[in-house]
Amino acid sequence: MTSNETSEQASDETRKPADAAERTGVWFVGARGSVATTAVVGALGVSHGLAPTTGLVTEHPELLPDGLPDLSSLVFGGHDVSSQSLLKKAEALAAGGVVPAAVVSAVSAEVETVDAEVRPGHVSGEESTAEAVERLASDIASFRDRHGLARVVVVDVASTQPPVDDPEQMVGLEDPLPVGAVYALAAFRAGAPFVSFTPSPCLRLPVVVEAAERSGLPYAGCDGKTGETLMKSALAPMFVMRALELRSWTSVNLLGGGDGETLADPEAARSKTLAKREGLDAIAGRPVPGPMHIDQVEDLGEWKTAWDHVRFDGFLGTRMTLQFTWQGCDSALAAPLVLDLVRLVSAAHAAGRSGPLPELAFFFKDPIGATEHRLSEQWRDLVAWREGLIA
């Protein structure tokens, strides 16, 4: 049997209708990073009644949570290039005030079980793209088979990747593909839906889009909307609806931890700022002037601060100003959204949906297949889509 036939068979098998006894696998790209670790600890903590469901959008009654995979039914694994154990990462996050130390202690044995399911990730240059895709896909398929899972949702929560200036040139495995594209191709080869939660060009590259179409699988992305951009998607429509003229919107973002270190690279930062700016301009209906900075401040650790300065005109041209400061913990903001996306994409897969899922734009700065960036309208679309899955 060829690898393509194996992929098609896996895809067919994993699209069977779901029932209450089925379990969903969650395969993280960047499984030992802050977001994945927080998601694992959080899912286990909520499942055991050790933590509330605060921040989990899919627990909202309008999204009909009873028809979604329960957090206790999720089985975790993933790829990572780091050798630090998941438990050590969880303990470091607890020391930094990101997750409760008591919860980490209570679920430590289960966290170690998850860590045993983490496989070596892909490093560019160490193997060919074709070899990497086959190896990574085999890891995902083996995970699904060993645990008897109905399906596996692959979620990329690895570091921000630089943008691709000419994506149309990337049409085959022989091209120098971004790391995220390699993981996306592996997911589709294994018959697994894919979510790009990190800023990545992968889901817009022809080679990846074509693979997704052949697989008949759903996918969603990209770049989770967790903080400052979330505020913009809620506030910017206010100016438009009230006919107030946006003159400029200046943003300063201060980040610590691994995210800050990654975004100290100007190319990686460009990928992030492009996604941030696109949504604001789309809501305003024109480019909105104003610089946008992302700066590393090492001692912030897992925390981030954003300061925004908005200048706008009112009646008769009266100049006014809005300023706000957003301070938050990126992992604690992102982790519940990752779990939400797993539950929703799993439900979409069980319902036989395929291709991009633009109705999940609510969760992303740069939503694949969608042009709507206004938060309230994105919520409306999400609720209607969720109702349609079970209609």
C-alpha cells in the first residue's frame, strides 16, 4: 500500500461519526513549550475538579458544550526539539505564577505520562522534507492507533515563524519549506486535522493547501488572538460604528520568556506585526497610521504588557485620545483557546467537514479563509456554525 493510500485510509477511518465513548487525541507541535504545558495541566486540573473552566469559550452555553469532546476524554502527545521534561516545564510555570503549584503537584503523574508521548521534532537541515513528513506522520498515526483514538487534532503552538514573501513559489517537497509547513503536511499525511495557533505562513502555501484538499480534512489558523489584538477587534468597531475618525493607533508590546526571545528576531517580529496590523486595517476599511513595536524584556518572564495610544477625531474635528494598558500572561490566555479549538475542530471532523474553517476566525489574528475581524460578528458566526454542526 502506498503512503497516499495509507493517508486516505487513515482519513476515512478517522471521519467516522463520534459517540460519547470516543476519545480525541491532541498532538502538540511544541509539546514542551509554555502554551502546550499550560493546556495539559489545565485540562487535567479541570477534569479532576481542581480548577474552574474560566477562559474556556467552549463551556459557553451558546456553543453547546455537551456535544463536544469532554476535557477528560482528551489524550495528549506531541513533537518537540527540547529535552526538558513536561513536568519540569510545568513546575517552572508554577514557580512563575502561571499555573497553580497545587494543581501541578496533583496531576504530576499524568503529566509524566503525557511527556512519555513526546517525540523528537523536526529541525531544518537534519533530514529531507519528505523524510521528515513521513517520520512525523508515522508518530501521529502510531499515537492514534496505540490509544484507540477516534481522531487526532494536531495543534502547532511552537515559536513564531518568519513570513514567506513569495508563498506561490512553494509548491513541492523539494522547496525549502518553513518548519510549520512540514508539520502541517505530516498531519494531513496521518489523517489528522491541523490547527496553526502560531504565526505561520504554512496554511497559505500551495503545497500545504493541495495536501489538505487531497486529505479531505478540516484545518484552521492562524496566530491565536489572546491579548492586545483581542482588544482591538472589540474596540476598533466602536469607532467605525460611532463615525469617529481614527487618526492613528500606536502599539508597544513588551514580552519576556521564550516568546520575547523569539520575537527579538526582526523577521519573526514582522510575521507577528503583519497579522496584528491586518485586522485593524480591515475593520477601519483603510490603513490606520501608527507605529507598532514588539520588544523583549527578559525579566517579564511569561508575562506581557501592551500599551496602546489611539488618536481620533470627533464632531467638528475635535481631536481626542484613548489610551489603555493590557497586562496578561500569554500562556494562561492562549491555553484555553487551544483546548477550545481542539474540541471544535474535532467536532467539525466528526461531522465530515473539510477544508478551512473560517467560522473559527473568533480565535485568530489572521484567520484562514475569513475576512471578518470584528469580534462581535466573529462570535455570531461561530455560534451559528456550531449550531449547524448538530442540525
